[in-house]
Amino acid sequence: LLAMDFHAQQIQGFFDIPVDHLYATPVIVKYLREKTLADLVVVSPDPGGMKMAYQYSRLLNSGLAIVAKQRVSPTEVESYNLVGNVKGKTCILVDDLITTGGTLCAAAKLLKAAGARNIVAAVTHAVFIPEAYERLKQSAIQEFVVTDSVPLRMTPNTLPVHVLSVAELFAEAIRRIHNNQSVSSLFNI
């Protein structure tokens, strides 16, 4: 089984067949490097994404920040707090999944209030539900960088979205598995 950016690493343990877990990081980082953005800070929109954010910040040689949210219930957030300096910076909000856009929009609002110059969302799986479009259009996020890991359910001009293909990554992983070669070395960037 080949999968990309599990929402929780533990999911891999629920299969009784071999699983290779791929990461979209190399594809997204390559795109961000080509944009030659200055004064970068990678931001995790929640504590659960800190490991991913750290990986991006290391590869982009950038600062690191986190948005910590205080939950009242599983569906309700009481408050958001920013840990890190984003004033005058270009913030790259990284996440594995965007569905409603609530977490990213709240994080972007907090980043803008803290003086962020630009905000780019870099997300592997763009599972936009219909209600998310209006929320995301009105957010402080200038660009959404997503992969084609799932089909987009929108017209191209609905949001400022740049879709990156992960087809080559999957193809190379399949080739390496077939030839009994390492898949993990795909992520040594």
C-alpha cells in the first residue's frame, strides 16, 4: 500500500500488509524554493502539525512558529495564541489536510494581526467542502499551494490555488518498490 501524508502516523500500524508512507514535502518545498520568498517563517496551525512544520522550516532554512489553540470541546475552540515572531515575515502555513478551512483561517487571522506580511497555505490534501470556499476567499491567505492527491472540487478561479502534481513521486516509489530499492531515500532533500 502506498499512502501520502497520513493525518496520524499511527494509521500505518492498522494495516496487515506492507505500507510505504510518502510525503508531499519534497514537491511543495521545491515549489516554495523556486518562488524565492524572503523572510520566511513556517507556521504550524496547531500543535499536532509541529513535526511537519519543523521539517519544512529545516528544508527552507526559515524561522518556525506555532498557533496553539485552546479547545472547549472537540468542535469548539476558545482561544488561539501565537508562539513565535512573524512581524514583517512571509508565513508558510503547513498542514496535511484542509476540509472546512476553519483552522487555517483562524491561524491566518492571528498571523495577520501579529504583523505577517504575506501568508501562503501549503497543504497536501485539499478536501475543500463547499462551505469552505467563501471562508477561504475572505481569509488573509494570499495563495493556497496544494497537491493533486485528491481531485479538487472547484473551478480554478474560485481561490488563488496552485496545484502541484505528486504523480512523479508515486511513480518513482512504485519503481523503487518493484526493484527492491529504498523508498525512504526519496525524502533526502
